[in-house]
Amino acid sequence: MSKIKNHLDKKIWAYIDKLFSGVGATQQLFELKEELAVNIREKTADYRARGMDEEQALKEAIISMGDLSGLVDDMRQLGQDTAKQAVYSTMTARISTAGIVAGALLILFGVFVTAMQYLMGSSGVEVTGSAIFIVAGGALLTYSVLTRETSKRYAMNKIRAALYGISTGMLLFGFFTAAVTHFAVEEPFVPVASLMVFFLPGFGLLLFLLLTETGRRKQV
Amino acid sequence: MKAIISTDLIRGHTGTIILNVLRQGDSYGYEIYKKIIELSGNQYELKEATLYSAFRRLEQDGYIVSYWGDETQGGRRKYYRITAKGREFYEQTKKDWDFAKDILDKLIKGGLG
């Protein structure tokens, strides 16, 4: 979900937030709100296409949704029943946990292999080459941590988390190639050039993601 | 568009109607809403409020599953897909409906000899 919200989106979210105000925060509520917001936005666009102005189109779209109080009650009940939330999030939590463990192990493996190669007196290329595991582990760890739902924050959606993972991977890979080429190539400018190739897009992506971040913080 | 079918009459069939849409392909909330209007020949509208409650029930029963679309512009859509269990349920309900339809017709319109 993009943070660059226009005027209409603000109104839609204001309506939805008001509708569900005071309802205990759950992952389901978080998702239902987004689902309803998209529905209202698309319906408003359809009404506008029939010649209504934005104000009127939004009003009609909301009215024609029908009585949402049943849904609000459902969500309220769910918010009170924490046991249900636990069941809901175990599967994703398990996947995320596995990813964190695997990512951390990959990083450690990379560190150990690199250290081993260094102590064995291998060439610079071999030593730095082993650090590729750290790159892969870093990307996996980033993804897994972000898709984890905690008591403070909701899980990030998978695509966004994957993009974060990719940007971390590119940043690390930039350093990695720089280190490898530093030992492999004579010319001193090549490492910087190869660092730039991966670091710049990775950094750009990261910056974009950070600037378009929306709140995942749970309301208490 | 006029809602001419009483809520009482349609209530028990909301889930089956949604399954009928989804068995013909994955879809998301607003699109399902529009497809139901289309199915009715523009004569009946199932409100979103009713639809979203039904999605939740169907998902809890294991008849449908949901996943997020990858739209980057604006918000993401939540898509629904029918499960094997959902298809089975749909087929059974369809049979039940064929049976009930005939009986009800007799009960409501039939004359006693």
C-alpha cells in the first residue's frame, strides 16, 4: 500500500478508521480494512465514470455497501479473543521463524567459512568469495524478520518484505563483489565500479521502500 | 436496481452464490459483487456488507482461501479461490437446491385435490 495517498484515499481511510474505531486490533481487522478501502475506491471510480463528482461518488459508494455493523461486531469479537489470533498467525509465524533461523545460520556459516579460508592462508579471492553466504543470509533474514507479526507490529506483506530482502541483498552483494574484485583485478577503480552497480539500485530501492512505509504499529 | 428478493429468501444461499462465482475463476471482493449483479441479469444486488461476512464464514469453513494480489498502484486486492472442499459443497448444495425448488413450488402453488 502506497503512502502517497491522494485526497480521496484520505477520506476513504478516515471513514473506515471511524467505522472500526475502538475495535481491538487484529491481523484480520488490518486486512479487512484494506480490503474495504480498495473496494470503496474502485466503486467510487465506477460512479465517477458515470458522471458523478468525487464527493457524491464516494458518498454513494459508501451508502451502497450496505450495513457494515455486522462486520464491525465480528471484528470486535475477534479483537477480544486473543486465542483465535494466535491460531491465525501460527502458520506465518512458523515460516518466518524458519527463515530467521536459516538466515542467521547462513550468515554464521559465511563468517566461519571466510575465517577458515583466511586462516588457511587462501587467496584473497577465496576468502572474500566465501562471504557470499553472508549476502544470501542477510537477504533471507531481512525478509523473515519483516514478515513476522509481533505484539507491537503487524507482519509486513510478503511482496514488500521481499523487496526489502532484495535491496539488502543488493547492498551486501555490492560490498561482496567489491571485495572479490579488489583481489581479483589489478585496476583499483574496478571494485568501486562493481560496488556502485549493485549498491546504487539497492540503495535506491531501500530509500523508496522506507519513504513509502505505512504504519504497521498496533494500536494499544 | 431494485432488490426484489427478500433477505430471508436469499440469506441461506449467499455462500452458494459466491462459490458459483469462484468456481469459474479467482476473484476479489468488488469484482465478485459486480459478477453477482451480472449473474442476476442486473436484477439483484448482494450488498458488500453481506458479501464480506460471507467470505469470512466460507473461509472459516474451508470452502475458500484468500491471497493478496500484487497490485502496486493503490491498495492491494484480496483474492479468493475455491477449494476442493468448496467445490464438493457447491455440487451438493446445487443438488439439494434442485430438489427443494420442486418441493417448494408444489408446497406454495399446489392445489389439494
